[in-house]
Amino acid sequence: MATALPHPESSRAAHFEVLRSRDEGFAKLLMAFISTGLVFMVFPGTFLGVWNLLQISGRESVASISPAWIQAHGHAQVFGWVGSFIMGIGFFSIPQLRAGVKASFGRAWTCWAMWSAGAALRWVTNVYRWEWRVMLPVSAVLELAAFLIFFRSVSQHQRQESGQKQLEPWIWVVISASIGFLLLLILNLAGCFYVAFRETTPAFTHVFDQRYLTLMAWGFLVPFVWGFSAKWMGVFLGLKPVRSRILLSAVFVNLTGIALALAGVVSVGVWFFLGASALAIAALRMFEPAINEPKTRGVHRSFPFFIRFAYVWLVVAAGLGVAAVRWDHSGGIWGASRHALTVGFISVMIVSVGQRILPAFAGMRVLWKPRLMFTALLLLTVGCTLRVGCEVLAYQEYVHSAWRVLPLSALIELAGLTAFAFNLAGTFVLQPSHAVNEPMIARISGVNV
């Protein structure tokens, strides 16, 4: 007796269901990473940063606050917030490029659990000093192990892609940032073990911390933004094609600056950071006239302005670094430079692009409140402007009344980041998913979101 063959429509429906189930799994994974990042951003990160600045402003001295608390704030922001976002988007995006491969989420969820636990443990250890000689290294081991899981997935994807075609320049930039991230985690592990065995507090020593922050900012954060700007901004802002050779030159100049700074030649390295920033802006054509209409559907129409303004902050940060070498005597100009980079450039880019792409990635949702997006970006920009300006004026003892403005700047930034978190939370919880008629893998390709 002949065996009945499955009906083509039945097979197609079953295949469709498998793809939809997989896409839903990716969306849940992404939202877990993003939600974790938002929690770290608002509470252990920004809230502790506001508290630290209130203490510093009240006593008019940065020495009045524990370095361990300052480092806990920074670690929560960079690792807990930015790191979680990058890993979530990475795990979501990579399998989408491998159509037909059955998804396996065990490795990704293990990475999320280890990364979140490591970042949380680091914050608790730095703030409360709970068994810190043991827990500080444990937190670093968890974070490094989680990243290695993520890095292995990324590497496997890149090997498959390289076997099919030549890698695009933006991918090389992201690869350099990923390597910088890996080196940063290794340096973090070494620093945690050193502090655990040799120091009396869980804080990194000043000299080590300055080199660590340089690698964090210019070796990890900045190249990641450049890479994804090269991937997305041409479409989002309607710009001309990226000048690939100039972009790769910017990466090379930036790496030279990092090497000089880590070797202790900071006075020369800062000029390389300024030059690399100028080259990156020229490569991305960030301030050149657009050739197409910007894609602002579903977001606030101010989106292109804030993207470009973030790159103004990049130049300000690099310029303040040059100025700090010559005129800083209190840490104020250096602090302003780091704040212009991490909040003005990195945070504004994340808040802008995050509200542009994350709703679509999380089940083809629509951003909950576009006006709230504008409010978040405006508050963040105003707060950062006040913070950068007043940090120089107050710390350098140019204008004494600037000390009273610093707490206000921190509260404005907190309000902006809270609005960002509230808008994404509303999008995930209140907005319906539209990825029900066809799988996301067929709808999300590159920047067509």
C-alpha cells in the first residue's frame, strides 16, 4: 500500500510554526537581556551615581566618596547596562542570519544568568564589601565566562560568513570592539585578583583604574558605536555610503592612542583619540547633507538631530582629554571628558538607537510613546551639558557656585534615563507583538526595521 505523502500546505504550515516559535524565543531572550540592562542602568548605575555626586557636591570634594562606590556605579553602567544590551542584540541577531539552523537557547540563557549574576555580585561587593576578597574575583570570573560563551557564538557566525563572502568594514570595527571587550574583562579579572590579595579595599588603585577606564572607553565602547553606526546610520539618517578606508584608519589611529595611553604616554595618546574621532565622523559622513529622507517612522522626528549631537559630544570628550593633559589639577577636566563620552556620546546613542530598533526586534512592536523618547533625549542632553560644564568649573575652582548645579544635573540625567526605561518597558508590556503573520527572520533584515 502506498504511503500518503504529507500535503505541501501542511508541511509549509509546520515549517512556518517552527520559525515563529523560534522567533518568539529570540524575542524573549532579547527582552530578558534588555530588561536586565535597564534595571542595572536605573538602580545600581544611575541612582548610585546620583547619590555619589550628591555626596561630592555637598562636601565639595571628590575625595569625600569611596572609590569603590564610584567604581561600582561605573561597572553597573558599562557592564550591567551596555554589556547586557550588546549581548542581547548579539544573540538575537546572529541566529537570524543563519536561516534554517535550529535554534538552541541553552547557551544564551546560561550566558544571561552568568553575566547578570557577575555584574550584580560586583556591585554588591563594591558597595557593601560582603566577603569581597572572595566575591570580587568570583564576579570577574562569571563575567569573563559569560562573555566567552557569547564570543564563541559570534566567532562561529563570523567563520561561516567569511566562508561565504568578504566581511564588510563595519564588521571589522565591531570585531575590534569585541576584542577590546575581551581584553577589558581579562584586565578586570587580573585587577580583581590583585585587589583581593594585596589591597585593603575592593577598589582598583588609581593608576590601574585610569588605564582600565581608557581601555573601557576607547577600546570597547567607542568602536562598538562606530561599527553599528556604519551599519545602520546610512539608512536611518539617509546618508551617503560610508568611506570604508577612512573608517578603518580611524580604528587604527584609535588603537595607537590606546597603546600609548596604556604605556603611560597619555599626553600623546589623547591627540590620537581626537584624530580618530575626526576620522570616524568623516568616514560616517555624519554632518554631510543627507541624500535620502531619514527613517523616523514610529519614533520622534528629532531622532536624526540627537544622533548627530551625540557625535558632537564625542569631539567634546576627546577635546577635553587634550585640555586635561595641560590644565587639569583636580580631576575635573578628566571627569568631564569621561562624562561627555559615556553619557553625551554612548548613552545618547543607546537611547536614540535603542528606541529605534528594540521595539521591532522584540516582536515587531511599535514604540509606546515617541514623545517620551524626545523627553528622555532632551533631559539626558541638558543634564549632560550641565554636568560637563559645571564639573570643570567646580572641580577646577573657577566658579564656586557650580557645585550647587552638579546635583541638579545628575537628577535631570536620572529623569532622562528613567523615561527611556519606562518607554521601553511600556513598549514590551503594553504594545502588541505584530510578528504573528510571518516570522521575524523574513521581516527583519539588516536595518529594515
